[in-house]
Amino acid sequence: MEKESFEDEQVAEALNKGFVAVKLDREERPDLDHIYMSFCQAFTGQGGWPLSVFLSPDRKPFFAGTYFPKESRGGLPGFIDVLRVVADAWNTQRQVILEQSQVILEHLNRPAVKRDGGSISEIDLDRAYEHLEKSFDHSYGGFNQAPKFPSPHLLTFLLRYGVMKDKPEALEMVAGTLEGMYRGGIYDHIGGGFSRYSTDEKWLVPHFEKMLYDNALLAMAFTEAYQVLGKAEYRMIAEETLGYVLRDMVSSQGGFLSAEDADSEGVEGKFYVWTPEEITEVLGEKEGARFCDFYDITEVGNFEGASIPNLIGAPLENLEAKIEELNEARKRLWKIREERIHPFKDDKILTSWNGLMIAAMAKGYQVFGDPAYKEAGEKALQFILDNLREEKGRLLARFRDGEAAFPAYADDYAFVVWGCLELYEAAFEAKYLEIARELNQELLDSFWDEKDGGLYFYGSDVEEQILRTKEIYDGALPSANAVAASNLIRLSRLTGESDLEVKAAQIISAFAATIKQFPSGYAAMLTSVMWLLLPSREVVVKGNNDDNEVREMLNFLQRTFLPNTIILFSPEADQDRNSRINQALNGFAMIDGRAAAYVCQNFACQAPVTSLTELKSLVRSAN
């Protein structure tokens, strides 16, 4: 629409004649996007972007739609015709259309949740799994038909379900989806990182736009899958994805940038595609032919006469070794590609998406041990605290060109708290738990619904909109309520503040009736529910900071997939720090001057162990 309509003089004349045009960045104002998208879905029965909404002067919507071509065609009304019809209706039937609008708004304003919403049971976990099993694509991975979206929250749920419920089929779905994605063109085989989604069932042809949040969530999914399944290629993809972000998506001050466009020079995918001639010019005939054969780069091409590098047809045997053999060739091609005109980079720094990438970097450090990941996560968090927080502590949502703006939304708080929790389990520094506690309290103070439970999307301390919504459905991102519920449980068990877990249970109960209708649509919330329904534990390591035994124990705990487990380090020489985190920590002791690990479950701790071997045995016997 931008090219067909908004840059067209005829459309501009019609638009400016009868309307006040407002173009909204939905990433900066997701609150308004949610409100008007809800109206569009109720008004038309469907939603999507681009979103065109017509409002009265008091901002109440009365007509909405998604894509409109400039001129009517193929059953689609043209934008110029829409402008004419809407203007005529406003001038001749204003009262009628406003009354119709009000009926829809009143319907949308009904409470989405009730305190007596019931509870989620293991049956609902099973139902979600069964639905995903039925919709799973056994040929190429992923769920449902094209277009295919990565949906990492589904993989996170299935990993935990597969491990804790001993369901290898769930892990097979995770493996099939991850392998389908990294084999396809949705993964950038030259420069690393994932595109937004695939337009086909094979994950071959992506919408080439790269989003920060996709890469954060997918990096975590590959990292955890590596912990569970041990496949070297999972580690490679996770590290290449994080490496792409560190190389291309970090501001000079340490904040993570939002996205890279799909097109360059006005052509979608031009930056990413190759011809055999381009490859052989860089690599030579022999090496070039080998590379083209492996990555499916042909004369015919697979995308508008050129080729998207992919491994869809590559043999499974020794795949990672073969990729490694061509690693130098990939690096040479990347250097040449860097000379091309790059896609536009959206250099907004969004608090919510930064929270996700902080969590991903911290998780990457926990599992792979690369200090660059931890440093990047810490630096991004400090950037948020320095640049996206008002003097009174209120978070802001967006930073660009030296300006921070827009009071933060629920997902800003929830995702940054998540990042802080992962940083704590990466560095075991008390300050990250203290920041998480503080931000979590701000979230509850400004967003909590005292009447019906759950978190509103925007806070009580900002300008009131025509609707105040709560998000629980997982779209491209897990919902703020789902992530907040998990954060509350983890914080409760890390700090000993039991009231936080009560709040998490209230969130889950508030939305239970909705979740039960279609459990797989709320996989992130079900992942939080697992903390309460399935066995969980706390592991406390007591010892000195410079003790090798302590470091080995913590490394083992970080690098092992331990769902529903929180890890605490209690330094022997810092009683004050321990008290600030959790009063109970000072009740744990070293054994005969040696570091000790305590594994606790259901409010009872097993006898402490003093060696890595014993800890491994204890943890694995409890799985």
C-alpha cells in the first residue's frame, strides 16, 4: 500500500481532502495496534497488516480493513473507492455508523477474564500436545500450512513437555521443525540469522525481513534443543544467530536494533540471493561448483531467476561436518555480499525486544560459555536502565536518535524481567535479581487488574484509550501475561516471596476458561503452568567465589537442560548479599570447608553433596 497508494498523488489528494491521515508505527504503539486490530477483527472477521482504520474525531473506529489496492480488482475494493464511500457515509449516515461502532466497542470492552475462571490441569497440557501433533508437518517440520511462522514458543513448550512427560514424539516435532527451518531459506546460510517467515511449506522462500525478536526466541530454542538432544548443528545455528546479532544489530551504546528490511534497491531478497556465476567468480570453478551443488544454487534458480541458498535436499549424514568444510567459502561470500547495497535497518531500540535478546544472550552464555554473550546482554540491560527509564523509575518503550518515548507496556516489563532472570543465572550477581524484583513490582503496580486478575496491556498511569485490553494469545511473541506468570514463579522461588507465586496462579486462573477452549494457542502460558503442575526444584550451591568446585557445579547446572529448576549461588563470605536475595540462603552451609550443593523439591532438601560427580548423579536421578 505504501507504494501503490500512500506515495500516489491521486490517492494523496483524495485522502487529504476528506480525512486527517495518521501513519502509525505499530512497534512504537502496540497498545493502539491491539485496540484497532481487535476492532478490525470484530468488524471484518479477520485481521492483518497493513491495517487501515477510519476513526471519528474522538478516536472511535467505525470502519476498518487490511489491504486495499489503489483501484478495485479481483473482488478487492480499491482504496480510492473506499475513501469515497467512507466519506459519503460519514456525511450522510454518521449517526448510524457511530451507533454500529459503539455496539462493537461495547462487545470488545466486556471483561475477558473472571476470577472464577477455574484451573488448568495436565489434561490441558495433553490436549495442547495432541493438537500440535495433528497439525505437525512430518515432511518439513512446523505446524499447519504455508505461510509458516517459526513460533518458537511452541517449541519451548514441546521441549519441556517431551522431557518432563517422557514423550519422545514431542522432541521429534521440535527436532523436525528446527531442522526444517535451518535447512530452508528462512535461515541466512551466508550471514546467519532468521527471516520473519516462510511463504511456502518447505521453509524455502522467506519474507526476507529479519526481526530481532524472532532471532532472540529462535536462538533460545536452538540452545535448549542442543541441551536436550546434543546435536552439534543446533549449537552452530544458535551461535551463528547470536553472532549475526552481535555483528549487525547492536548500537554503539549497546542496545539491540529492531529489524532489517526484506528488500534492497526496491527488490525483495536481492541482497540475499545468488547465481552460479556470482559464486564461481568468488570461489573459482571447482570450489564454486561444490558450493552451488551443496547449497542448491542453480541456473534456473528458486526465487525469481536467482537462488536462495538452502540445504533442503542435502543428505542428513555428516551434515554439520560438510557445512564446516564449506565454512571458509561462506566467509568469503559474506565479505563479497557486504559490498552489496544493504536492506534498510530499523535502528529503533525497543525495550521489549531488547529484553528478549538479553535473555537469549544470557542463555547462550550459560550453555556455550562465550563471555561475549554475557557482556552483550549486560550492556543492553544497562542501556535500558540508563536511557529508557525515567527518574521515578518508569520504563519507556522506544529509543531512537537520542530520544526515549512512550510509557512502556506490559511486555516491555515482562520481557526485561525475563532477561534479568536469565542474566542472574548466567552471572549469579545479586543486582540482576534486585532489578528484576523492582521492575516486576512496577509491572504489578501499574498493570494489574484488581477486579478480574491478569495484566492489562498498558498501565494505569497513562492516557486512557477507548479499550483497555489484556493479551494472552501467543502471536509472533509470547504474551506478556504468560511471560509474567513464569517470571513471578521464578522470582518467588529465587527470593522466597511466596506471594509472587500466588499472583502467578491468579493470572493462570483468570485466563483458564479461555485457554481451555484452544490450549495450543496459549503454549507460552502452558509453559508457565508446568511450573505449578509438574515437578520442580531448587538447587543451591554454597561456596566461595573463587572455588573451582563451585564453578564446575554451576557450569554443569547451567549447561544441562533442567526445566522447572531455579539455580541459586550462595557465596560463603557474603551474608549480606545472601540476605538481600533470599533469607533462607544463609541457612545453607559448606561441608567440612568444601563447596556443597543442595537439591530441594517440595520444600524439602536432600542431603548436600560436595563433588561434581555426586551432583550429576543426584540431578539425573531426580529427572
